[in-house]
Amino acid sequence: MVNLGLFVYFTIYGVVSTLLFFQSRYSRRRTVLIISGLLAVLLAADILIYRTWGAERLMQVYTLVNHVPVVAVLVFLSRNRGWQLVFLLLSTVLFCFSIHHAATLAYVLSGREFWAQVLAYVALTPATLMILVYYLRPLYFRVLPQIQRGVWLLCLIMAGYYFINIYLVPGFAGVSMAATVIKPALSLLMVGVYVVFLYLFASVQREEESRRSAELFSMQLSAIRRRIDAVHAAEEQLRMERHDLRHRLQTAAELMRQGKTPEALDFIGAAQRRLDETKPVQWCRPPVLDAVFSSYFNQARQQGVRVEAEIALPDELPMDEGELAIVFANALENAVNACMALPAEQRVLRCKVICIPKLMFEIANPCAHPVGLDENGLPVSGQKGHGIGTRSIAAFCRKYGALYQYEQTDGWFSLRVIL
């Protein structure tokens, strides 16, 4: 049964589900205002065309009147670009068609009872929105940025499905017998293809999580081993200092007996400085993070990089310590590698971490050359194998709702993260 209410439903459901699908570049309030204004304009256009030319003409121009403006506004608002955005939009269209065709079948099988169609819409709409919010949306945001190939193929298949449903199969499902049979069958087939791709996405996610878990375990083990080695080296140095302590005490006592007090004090001060140098520095209480800071700061100093660090981390962290440690490890490694391209006197690594009012940190280093940023604000590297660390940091920020910013100003390149 086709009436104006059905087109109104299509428009409202499509815009709302699309709004849930994408990540806006602007504040939530501004985004909702823009989308609400767009929805009001689309509904007004649908009502005007339906009243003037009827349902058949509205269906023919629905793409131009509704989908084209939605695409234009979302391109303006969305952080996603290219095939990712196309995929999200076509997914919304697939959901709309699938709900409509399922409700139409319920209408036809019930002997064309209007209540059966309404009941199907009432049941399927919140069900698909819940699946979208609690499963598909998080899956897309985690997996889509990592899939570089294959999405375009699914987009072409879904675009073909869209074109066939609107333009190649005449009539409306529930009105024309051919449309009632062919269009729901096409929707069922497309849903099957879509589920296969969702399985692929889930597999990619599992592989990524496994890789990250392995990386996390390896990093934790390596950092703790280096920390243990540093502690053992410090203990060995302390044993040597303890062994030599009686000789130093005898020397200091002899200097005092000879009345050489300044020399005795200088001698004792030098011994104290040697003891202080052998004491391992504890950067923070969380052990894995402390091991990471110690490891990378020591590596930096060994390569002639001056380290300026202020670390103030709470004992209890608002996220997994190992995942945060990977973020610091990637950021510090990138900063140290960037410093190695500079003359020795210009190599500096700055790391500042504070926990009040929120946990936030900045890691900065001088930069020899301009660094470009992509559409997601990540540094662009032309070298093969580079950029994995920055993508890992971005994935961490998405998971915990953190803000990150890469910036290059006055010859310094910096990463800021606010959790």
C-alpha cells in the first residue's frame, strides 16, 4: 500500500539512520540543527511533489529530491570520505528498502490487511536501529578505516541494487505483482551479500584485535625486561660503590685530619653524585608505563637526544594501562626517529603528561622538514611500512573517545591527546 506516509517514513528513517552512521566534523548541536533543517526541507519537497504529481512521479524523482541533497550535506559534515561515505549511505538505503519489502510481504500475506503492514514497520524500525547503534556502527568505525580494498566493489553492487529497485523494476511492491515478487527477492539477495561482507569486516576486526594483543604483550614483555635489566645494572653499580665506600671514607677522613675540609667535601659530593646517577628513575607508579618511559628515554639519551620530561600520571588509570603504553611507545618512537634526522645539537624530545583536570599529554620534537596531514589529521609518510603507529594511536582515541591533534609550528612537531 503506497501513500504519502510511506514516503515520509522513508525520508525520516533514512536521514535518522544516516545521522547515526557517520561521524561529524562539527559539534553535536550544530550537526543536529543542520540535519533537522535538511529533514524539514526534504519533507516539504516530498509533500509538495506527492500532492501535485502523485506517488509514481515522487518515486521517480526521489533520488534527485532526497538522496542528492543528503549526500551533499553529509559530504560537508562528515569526517569520512570516498568509498567509506558512499558505503554508509548505500547501507542506509538498503535498510530502508529491506524494511519496506518485509512490511509489504506481511501486508500481502495477511490478505492485504493494513494493520499487518503497520505492525511490521513498528517492529522492524526499532530493531534495525538497535542493530545499527549497538553493532554495525561501532564495527564500521573500527574496521572501515583499515580496509583499503574491496569496499568499492560492495558499493557498486549496492548501487546496482538501488538502480534496479527504483528504475528497472516498474511499480510498487504490494501493488504490482512483478514488483511484489522481484523487489523483495532482490532485497533478500542483497542482504545475504551484505551479511557476507559484514562477516569479512568482523574477521578483519578480530585479526586487528589479535595483532594488537600480540603487539601489546610483546611490548609489555620487552619493556619490563629492559626495566629489569636497568635495575640489575643499577644494583651491580651500587654493589661496586658499596665495596669502594670504605676506601672513600678513609680518604675523606684523612683529608679532614690534614685540615683539607673543602677538598674532603668535594670528594664526598662527587661520591654522592655517582650514587645518584646509579639510582634508576621512576617516572610513574603504573609499572608498564614506567617501563616504557624508562626504555624510550634511555634509548633517546643513548642516541644523543636530550630528554625534557614531566610525567604526572594517577595510580589508577581510566583505561587499560597496556593500551595506553602502546600509544606512548608509538609516539615516543616516532619522536626519537624524527630527531635522528637532525644535527646532534638540535635533538630534543619533550614529553609532558598531566592528569588534572583530565588526563592529557603532549609529545614534541624539532622537525627538519614540513609534515603533511591527511583528511583524518594523521601525518602522511611516503615510506613503505610507516604510519602504522599513528593509525594505532588514532584507533586508541576512537575507542576511548579521546581527542588527538598533530601540529607543526615554529619548527616543532607535536602530538596532543586529551582523554
